[in-house]
Amino acid sequence: MNNPVRTAHDKKIDSLASTYREQGFTVLKEPSGSELPFDLGGYKPDLIATKGDAGLIIEVKATASRISVDRFQSLAQEISKHPGWRFLLVTLEDVDSSKIPTGSGELPTWPQLVTKLQQVQALIAEGALEPAVLYLWSIFEAALRKRAITQSIPVERLPASMLLNHMYSQGEVSVDDIDLFREFMNKRNRIAHGASELIDPTIVALIFQSVSRLLTDWRE
């Protein structure tokens, strides 16, 4: 890790430690093996944040591009066996968590997402396709982040494009859907930034069906 990256990495750790202390957590930076709450087979995190019987074990990486999600997923699954504990993988490329919900308690419940999806269906029926696309994407992205947490796939903080790609590589998004969802994301981004988009109602209906199917599968 070169010096500018190391500096940014260390600043991120300090920032996270400060944030969690402000939230009432007790924070340890670079804890020793004896300070870990349970055996993790020699793994040493960058931070531990504890509050009562619950806590976070946090790893900070400079970039998501060379991360072995499989390795960290195994670690996240092991940590999740301990009630109240969760593994958090943080990178310098992460979304701004003050603007985008990334914790399980901040995201809508599955029933709430289903209700939101019904509202999208009403927009589509009215021909309001631009707001339908924007709202449908917000539901899909929230579902992706929620599914990542429930399956201990530690990518819920990544930007949407990386999140989608990792969920595809983990088999959560099918090969039949991935190209549709990538185009969906691009169209949503163009609309969100003010571009005038020609929206095919047939494609919107296909995306709606795919998101609806995933919500049904994932909530079960």
C-alpha cells in the first residue's frame, strides 16, 4: 500500500472509530487476539465496535476491485453465528452511509419493499414511466443491500454498480437478469441526472417482473 493510499486508509479507520464512538460504541483499533470476543482463526480486524452484547468486526480495504468476497463471506458467516455480531467490510470506494442506508436496521423490511413495489405498479399503470423507473431502482438497490446482509455477503456498502456485480458473481442475480439490470441501472442514472430518456414500457414491465420475483424469493 503506497503512502497516499495508506494515509487515506488510516484516516478511514480513524473516521469510523470516531463515528462509532459518537454512537455509543466502545471501539478498539487493531485489537490483539486476546481482545477479540471469540476465536477467528488468527484473523485480526482493523476495528471492533461493541455496545452491550452486540458488536461489529470491521475490515478496511483501500479498494473493492481486488477483494476476495468468498474469503470475507466465510468470515462474515462465522461471525454471524454469534448473536448480535456482524462483520463489516469497508472500502475507500464505499457509498456515503450518511446518505444511503447500509445497516439492516436502516433498510426497509421485506413487507415494506413489497408495498413500495405495489406503488410502482400503480405508476406504470398511469404511464408515469420516469418516476416508476427511479422508484423501482430504489427498491431494487435496497433489496440488493438487504439480501447481502442476510446472506453474510459483505458488499452492502459498495457503490451500486459494484454491489450488483458482486451479487451476480455470488449467484444472487441470475445470468438471465444481469444484462437487464445493468441497462436498468444505466437508464436510471441518466434519468436521475436530468437526461431525456425514451422509456420502453415493455422493458419496464420486464424489470418490474424480475424485481418482483427476486423480492418473493429473497423474503422467503
